[in-house]
Amino acid sequence: MMRHPNIYIIVYGLILVGLLAAFGTAEVIGPILQYKLDRLYFPYGEEADLYPGHLFLIYKGDSLIYRGLIEHSMIGVSYSYPTGGIFDTVEIGLCRAVIETAEIDTGATITIGISEFPKLYGGDKFPMLFPPDSSAADSTISATNSGNRLVIKKYGNYTEMLIAFETGEIEAFVSYRNYDAPGKRYKAISAPAPYIAVLAPDISRAANDKGLLTTSLYYRYNPKNPEILFDGDGLEPCNCLYPSDSGCDRFYEYDPEKGEVLLTVLDKRPRKLKIAAADPKLLKTAEYFADVLSRDRIKTEIAFGRDDYDMIVMFIPMLSGKSESGMQSALGLIGAGGISDKTSKENIKVIGNYIELGRLANSQSGREYYFHLADRGFKEDFGLFPLYRPSLYFVGQDYLKGGRFDEDGSIDLRPLYLIKPMANQKERQP
């Protein structure tokens, strides 16, 4: 006797209602991707809020034939624990899976730890996080799209922050360092930071005539040993002051001998200099250049801040959405100590015009053409050089989802949400 289709729909609907009551959460319903090495594979994963420890039911027609647990999940796929050979003789195409998904915890607070971040030239706002962080010690900056309260908690050092993460005090943290903890459940993503480090002279100082001193240092700057330049991972060499689709070659190749010879062109070699690190994270870079200068028998004092220096190492923005921002900051940096000579004033005016023409250009090629001219002017006329771009790491507990970087490398916190994962509960029996 043929089964009436409406009766089948009613029966299946009653089964689903029963499943919802049994799970107490939402679910994904669909086919089985494959059966391989005694495991069932499903075409859903983290994107569907499906994680290890979640219960699934396998139906063949109206009959429940198997209950199991998800062992592993990733984007686009998940698979079960071994099934004990039950599906060796079952036609998978006739089966359907019903898999419970995670419950979103909209009432919880998400706390993000920070221990190290720069002050960009031209203001204290720092585009690492979106929405931007405030200056308060602990600040509630907004709520996520899911309604979770979002708090930024600042720590005195990386170790203190790491302990807070590993003890569950915070849900995530942002750092320059990659986090690697075998056996622990977490997720780490990374992207180039939305800023770069530059070496810049104070052109009002006699020692920086024509930028020869910083140019000499740039010839002797070797980015192939990042561990001696910066306390972080994923450091990338940076050769231009603006984001370029075509990339930029190093302006002057690494040539220590040429750098030493260039010092002989100086009218008067200084006996003492002050090099500033605008951010504590840049101290190692400042020490690198101080060591080079000591070999030139130039006594060098290292200072913090940007109030009094002969040359400075600091961060300036590098934003794809506002590609002129870094060069505008560099322009302000060049003139920070005052400009007295006519040639420097004229060069700054020319560079400023190039930046504005690039900003107004209607095509990417036009923008890059003018930005390249401005970039060249900074290097040739003033000895201001880009050095490197750090990487940012966003590390979250396995039950925190939705973290992402935007195209500039800023971390967008709005999509974050918390789940109540089965993996954090005691081992469940299917």
C-alpha cells in the first residue's frame, strides 16, 4: 500500500519536534557527506555553529538507526567518532542526519585583553580595534551584533595577560606574538597590522642635513633578522609608505660599506645623538640603530617619546581604505621640529601636493603614480624610510566565535559571539 505523502510529512514533522525537545537547542538537518575509515562526515561545520561533542542522530526513512557525537569540526565539514562498523553495509544516500548546534549566549560579557599597542603619530586613536578603544583602564566600548557586552581589559605585560586567558578570566587577547599551546582548545587568527614602523630624522637638527645620517643607517639596516628588531612574530619588511597593489622594492639595497662611506659626506660628523623610540615595542629597533652608530664612534642616547630627538623610530598608519594616511602622518612628522631652510619648505610643499593629487586620482594606477613620487621625496630629500610591518594575532577561547580582521588589519569586534559548547561539558553519551 502506497504511503500518503501528507502523512509522511506529518510524521517527519512530529519526529523533528521530538528532536528539538531532546536536544534543547537548534539543529542542522541534511545528508551525510561520506562514510570513510569508520567515521561519518557531514557537509557542515563551524559556520553552522557545530562543534566537537555535539550529538547527532541518523535516520533511514522514519527509523532512527544511530546516535553519535561529533569528534572534530572545521569550516565546511565535521566528522564523527568511530561508529564501530555499523555503516559498513548501510547505503548512506538513503540516510539523513540531524545534528544539534550550539546555543548562543547573548547575555554574557566578552572581555578582550590588551597589553601592548602603539600611539600613532598625529593622535592617540589607534585603529587596531573597531570600534576604537578608549583611554580608560578598563572600558566597555559597545555591544556586539549579538548583544554581548564588550569590555577591553588592559594588562601591564604579556605574561599577565596570558595567565588571564589560560585561566578563563578573558575570552580573547590581542598581541604581536603567536600563541601556540598544544592540547589546549583555542583559535588564533592573524593579519598585518594597520601601521608600519619608520625611521625619521628631525630635519631641524644640523646632524640631519639632507637626511644623510638616516640614509647611512638605512643602507646598514638588515630586516632578515626580525628577532633583533622587534619583540613579536610575523614581521614583514616594508619598503614604501603607502599600500601598493604592485608592491615596492627596497629603495636602497642593503650595503653596509656604502652606508659607512656616506658618513664621509657629512660636513661635520656628530659626536653625540639622541634616537627616540616612540613606543616601548620599538626599543629593540632603536637599539639596533644605536649599535650601528656606536661602530661609527657616535655616542647615542636612547629616549622614549617624541619630544626631543635627532631621529625617531615610530609607527604611522598603513590603511588600504585611506592609503594616503601614512604619508600624511610622515609629512607632519618631518615638520614636527620646525623648518627653517627654504629648500626643505619647498620639498615639503611638493610632497604634500603629490599626496593630494594621489588622493584625488580616479584610478589606482594614478594614485600609485603620485604616491610613488611622494614616497620617493621622503626618502631622497629627507631620509625618512619605512622599515617593517608587524603582525597582529587575535587569540580566542574555543567558545568565542566571529572574530575577524578587516582589509586594513584592524580587528572588527562587532561580529563576536559566545556559544555554550558541548566540548566544555563532561563527556556525553550518545
